[in-house]
Amino acid sequence: MSEAMGAVETSRGVVTFLEGGEGAPLVLLHGIGSSARSFSAQLAAFPGHRVIAWNAPGYAGSSPLPQDAPDAGDYADVLSAFLDAMDVSSCDLFGHSLGCLMAARFAADHPARVRSLTLASIAAGHARLAPAERARLLEGRLGDVAALGSRGMAEKRGPRLLGPDASPEQIRAVVDNMAGVDPRGYGQAARMLSGGDVLVDLARLPLTLPVRIIFGLADVITPPEANQRVAAAFGRAQVVEIPRAGHALYVDQAAAFNAALAVSLQASR
């Protein structure tokens, strides 16, 4: 991928990003094993929109958070500072996987700054799990990166993010992207996931905010039934299922995903 990464100094440290297009801001938040570069098929795909894909704190040159165990609000605070620095007063907001926790918290804390909210392949957080299960899942993530390193973890976990139609080039791109994660930033994100609960923030959203949930029917990371449970508990989101799409559905089924996200953008006009 050849996009040039930008960087901006904010009141919460440096945030790096990619952007493309012009017009109404569309902000993309990546997942735990990813970065802005994973959105290469989205940066120029939405005419009339300035598409901004950030690198979350601790990822791809963005300053890590000061807390070892942050919560979603800490990421939302950095996002607010980032948007200020980018001169974005309001935006259409998209979160993928772990980015859903950040996006939902930001939308709940700053409803006037979000025109529409789209969540895909939702990582709902582990706060409602039994403590032993939460600990097992967290230690699994932290143990993989400690024992295997970022590249070894990526080779183990990366291919599972894609659906059955993924090309070798797509698989390699996902693995290479995950291989670039910084263990410190990844560890902070994993601890946020462990304590997160997206439903708490979704319940705080204004009734007037358009909300859409998109997921792949071949997702084995956050399976269809898990996304459907979030949708049912929230109760008022439009739901879009993409056949044969895996967890990283914006990579392996980019055209179908972009079409679904474009409908979300129309709802905010």
C-alpha cells in the first residue's frame, strides 16, 4: 500500500492518519489488530466525502495512552482532540471491531459531533463475561504477542479475519498490517476490550442518531449471532448482512461493504 501517512499534533499527543477525498467528513476507526492502512479500498470510495482513517493511540506512530488499562472513554477523548486538530466539527463515524467500542463511546459522549454511526463486525467488549473467561481471553491475546511477537501473532490470527473468497494478496495485506502492531498499544487495546461494554454506550445515544450495523456471514471472530445480539439489545439499528464476508469485510468484500456504508451516509443528509 502506497498511501502517505499524515500526522497531527493534538492536545492528547500525536495522531497519525490517512485521508482521501473532499467534502463531508467520514471518520474510520480500525480494530485491534489493524491500522488506517487497512482502509485502502475506502479512502476514495465515497464521492462528496473527506474520508479520514486514524491510527488509534499506540498504533502506527500515534502516541500511546498513558494508562496501561484504558477504557473506551480514553480513546474517545483522543478522538475528540484529533477531530479538533483536523478542523472536523461533526462527522459520519464508522467503527470496525474494537473501533466499535471507541465509536459508540464517542457518539454517546459527543452526540452533536456525530451525524451517523455505523458499526461493523462488532467487538462488544467482555465486561459481561465471567471473570475467569475475561481473564482467559485477555491472557490469550497478551500471551500470543509476548510469545510470538507481532509477526508471529499476525501469521496465526490474520488469515482468520477474512472470508472464503479472500485472495492471497488480501490475506497477505491483512497479515502484514497486523504484523505492524506495537505490543504496548496492542496490550492497551486488549485491556480496553476486556473491560468494554458497547451496549452501555449504545443505550445513551440520542434517538435521532441514525445507527447501522454491518457484519459478514462468514465472520468467525465476531460471528453473525454476536452482532445480531447487539442489534436486538439495542433495538433500533438497521442491520446489513454481507454474504461470504469475513471479519475484515471491508477488505474481502469491499464493494458490498462500501455500498452498505454509502447508505449509512445517505441517512445523515
